Amino acid sequence: MKVIRGKTAVVTGAGSGLGRAIALRLANEGANVHLVDIDLPAAESVSAECRRLGVRAVAARCDLSQLGELEIAARDIHDQWGPIDILVNNAGIAWYGHTHKMPADAWERLLDVNLHAPIHLTRLLLPAMLKLPEAHVVNMASISGWVCSARFAAYHVSKFGLVGFSEAMRAEYLRRGVGFTAVCPGPVRTNLYKSAPNSYKGRETPQPPAWLCTTPERVAEATIRAIYRNRAVTFVSPMAWLLYYSKRLAPWIFHTLHHFGQKRQEEIKARREATRARHDNHRRAA
């Protein structure tokens, strides 16, 4: 996209974190913004910040896990703006813990927000976008869409799917003037981990150390560059690049790490069972 000033952009999950940073960066480039979030007061606050930058900004509430609400949101967007130039599918949630302990409804909600919502919102807005000389869709994926860690299975599944969706859509629609970018940051200083439910009673979801994390502002800046340069994939932060190239050039590293983790868990389990057996023997002897 050659020019962003004067264009119209939709950003989901715009009430905080990455969504807020991207919305403000788009407004700073001169784009009018339609901000979607399940937390309407938060979206309205960001909308007010955008208006102070001299652009038109609208906030709207939508539960992205509900297809009916997505369809209403898409109609409202079209009624207010007509065809939009930029769509940023940013909203996302996480869940931490062993997969066999994750409730089915938690699986469904995570996939609905992280993967199905971007698919459906893109599908609903794309026909009008195809009528424009150029348009762009950004899917906020993650390095988690390329490399897996333990106990975030649902999140990885959603982000792998989002990377694949972006590539498939780019192959289908780039020739028709619509660019697609998968933005893949490493860990970011947001509330994603802090707000994520987990399977452990009385424990918070662990967060990556601050020195490994990049900032929402840096991701927003990379997102704007990706729109201007029509990039297929954008990695943000040295950690994201390191993990990406490690996976591509030496995938055995990750297999070895997972195997080491398995052995370690087996040893811990064996020690716990031995301790439990000793305690049982002591109780019987008493």
C-alpha cells in the first residue's frame, strides 16, 4: 500500500496492548479507524486518543467468538464506512496447562477468537475490499505459529492456522490487489499471559521474562512497515528471528529439548511415586 493517510482501518482487540498500539500508529499515519473490542469503554478510550491525532475514530463492542455478532459488526462497518482499506485481525486470547485438562468450551472459545474470527471477518469484509484499487489485511499471528512450546497447545494451533490462512489468502487474492501479512512477534509486554486461564489451582499463568519481550509500539511500527511494503510475513524481535531460523535450519534442536523435558518429567514422577510409597509404608508400619 503506497498511502495510508485518508484510508479506513478496522482493528480488533483495539482496547489495549497490541491493538491499542496499532490503532494509534495507524491514526498517526492519518488513517481513520474503527476499533472493535469486547471491552467497549477501553475501545472508546483508545478511540478518543486517536481523535486527538486528527482522524475520525469509532469504537464498537463485539464478542468475536460469536459469529452472529461478527456479522452484525461487519454490516455496521460497511454502513458507516463503505469498503475499508485495512483490516487488522489482532484480537487473541491464551490458555495454559495440559491439553487433556483443557475444557472443550475453552478450546472452542480460543479457536473462535484467535482463528475463526479473523477468517469470518475477512470473509465478510473482503468482497467490498476487492472493489478498491488496493487493500490490505494483517493477521496478528506469532512466533507461536512456527515454533511450539509445552502447555500452550490451543494457542499454537490457532496461530499455526492463522499463518496458513494468511499464506493461502495471499496466494488467492494478491493478484486482485489485496495484500495479506502475517505479523509474527516473539513475546510482547501485554496482558496476554496474565489474563490467560490455566489448569493449575491458585497459580497464575507464567510470563516470559521482561528481557525477552518486545514492546507493543515496536510491533505496531513493524506492522505499518509491512502494510507499506506488502510483506507476506514479518517477524518482530531478535528472539522471533532466532526461533524461526533455528526451527528451519536445525529442527532437531526442538525435538531434543522436548525429549529432554519428557525424561525430566519421568524422573520427577518416579521420585514422587517413590516418596508416596515410603510414606504409605511408614503409615502401615505405625
